[in-house]
Amino acid sequence: MSGPSEWPTDASHYALIGKIGQGAFASVWGARTKEESSRDCAVKVLNLDHVDSNLAEIRLEVQAMRLSSHPNVLACHTAFVQKTDLWLVTQIMRKGSSLHSLQSARRRYRDENKGCRMEDHILYIFHETLLGLKYIHDNGQIHRDIKAGNILLDGNGDVRIADFGVSGWLEQAGSKQDRAKTFVGTPCWMAPEVMEQIHGYDYRADIWSLGITALELAKGYAPYAKYPPMKVLILTIQEDPPNLDSYDEEDEGDDALDQLVVDEEWSSSFRSLVDTCLQKNPARRPTTQELLQSKHLNSLNDEAKRDKRREAIRKEVCDLVQDVGTESAESNSANQLPGNTPVSIVLSQQDESRPQGTTWVFADGSQVLASSTNNAATVDDVMNDLDQFGMQTGGEHYARGAEGEEAIDINEECRVKEDDGEEDDLNKFMDDFELNTGGENFKRL
């Protein structure tokens, strides 16, 4: 197998074939090396203008990613800086995200008037993801962004977790944040304790996210995804955990979601598995090992049965799905739902500029102190207050100045008023990144 030292550390040695993914601060490309025996790969390009000021931590996490070696965790071949971008060169998973694959297969079966139950395929994906998560947790890490979009499939039915170590680097709206006190994530998959930050959080937050991911794969999109991020956060904290039946009430009469709705029957065992992960009290959630040994998944610990499931998902799903990056590969419209917009969770102390406690920072620059949502007010009360806020400020990406002044684009202001100290850090980071990560001389331990 090719070691990481054999992969080029200069952008000129790669040909970008086509874009296969796009996020708020990063794009993902199918690529191949420009060499006699060219090799296919994926390149994730992250804009370093949107990482926090502690750039040394990124260097350490890149090393951790490159040292990671597990069949269910996406391998990072190498990483280097190109201008103001960080390039991560990884394995390419040709069928894309697990949600894209299942939804594409469902469309094929629907168009051909055929039926295909996906529960066994979801359980297989769930099991393989657990194996990767166990490896991450056993090494003292938390993924922090488990969702179907970060669980990738290859053409032979292999499953790998992506974006390990990446999500924690990003910032919302270009604002500076202390990474030790800030979490950037997607509300629909966030565990309640991550949103509140009262007692902190640990690996059990990934278990909640995995339960949400199971619902996402089962129904075609995450619970509450049609709501704006603020309402998702409030519902997650104040309401009972979502389940497969939550969708029936939530989506009743919503024509916009018709193309996403999945109408399948689910076993009591599958329902129980989801409910086990979605315990609001983190102490009641199982570990990865406990889930792997549970009655729901224990049969997949038998290699013969596991291989049979892999072959089934290859034939019934992967073979029906176009490779990502091809013109005929369809994008997943669930990604455009409001609840899939990232937010920042910032924990502030009493002597800081923010109010003491946990603050939610949204993409439009608006902020809400999370403790204010834990009183007797209903979800509708808080959302009405938010509507008033939107009317007063002029809505997203708008800050009203004094009377007669021109409106200000918050995001544009953040781009213009960069901190000189962070700019110096960035320049230093780009100068010595290859040296500190080992560059071409890096050896896997």
C-alpha cells in the first residue's frame, strides 16, 4: 500500500477532475496525480481565512489524521498549504455520502416501480460507522460532526468516516474564536449537551449524532431539518428526543418535503436501536462497544454475515449509483434545508466581552444566549422573539446603522477587518507547515 510519504506535497502535481462536494469553507474535488502511474484521490481544499488563531493545533490534527489507520476511517495521504488554502489529499470514495447513495438508489427503485427495504443496509452502515467511531474514541478523540454527509461509501460497499479532525477548525462568519471554548457544527445532529455546554460533553455526543444519522438515512433527512437553526436548537433542548414517528407530525402537509419523504416500515429492533442512542441524558447512552455487542448489531460481528451484508449493499445500492463528480450524479436536495446551516456554540466566562454562559452564533451574525431558552417560554415564544429581531435588524446578513446610513453587510465587514495578529499567525503557519508535519519525509508509525 502506498505510504503518505509517496504522495506529492505540491498542488502542481495534481489534476483536479471535478468538484464532488461543497461546504461553507471547503470544497472537495476528485483528482489524480500527474505522474507516470497516476493515482486517483480526493482533495479537500479549506480556506485558511476561516480557521481559528491557534493554527498549531491544526498541524497536530493533520498529523493525527495521517497517523490514523483503520478500514472505517478515511485515510489522509498528505496535506500541504497552497496560497491561502490547506489541501488535504485523501482516499476517494466514489459513491459519495451514505445519504446520497441510499436516496439515489431509492429513486431508481421508485422510477422502476420496484420496492427495496433499506433497513438492513442502514444497519450495515451503522455498524461500520461504529467500528470507525470506536477506533476514534479508543484513541481519546471525539469526531464532533457525525452525519450521513460525513459517512462515505465506495463502489464495493466499504464505509468510511470522513472529516475526522476537520470540523473543529472552522469559524462562522469569519469571526475570531477560542477553539477551546467554541464548537462549530450543524444543529440537526448536535447533542443537547453540546448546545448547552453546561457540563461540557464527551464521546457520548457522537452517539447522539449517530442516532440522528440513523433517522436521516431512514427518512431521507434529519429531524427538524426544515426549521431554521434557532428553532432546531430550541426543539432539541426542550422537546423529547426525535424518533421515526416524529416525521409524521412534522411533515404533514409540507409539499416542499414530498420529494424527500421515505415511506417504509421499520422493525421494532431498529426503532429501539435509535431510541437507545437518542437519550437526552448522556450517561444513559451506550458506548460504541456496547452498541456493537447489542442484540441489534451482534450478528454483524460474524465476518461471514458482515461480508454478505457488504455484498448486498454493493448490488442493491452502490451498483445503482453514479460515481460522484459525474454529470449524471444528482445532488441531494436535503442539504439545502434550513436546519443544515452550521452554527457556532461559544462558551464565555464572566470576564469576557460576551455574557457569561453559552452563546449561539448564527450565520447572519445574530447571537442568542442559550440559557435564555431554558425557561418556561415555549418554542413559539422564542421564535416570535426571533422574528421580531429579524424585523428590527433587517434579516440575514444585514446590520442597520444610524438613520440615513447605508446598510452594512456583516460578513463583508468581517472579511475587511481582519486582525493583524491572526494574519501574522497565518503567514507563519504557511511558511512552516510542511516542516512541522514532516512533508514528504513523514513516516507512519
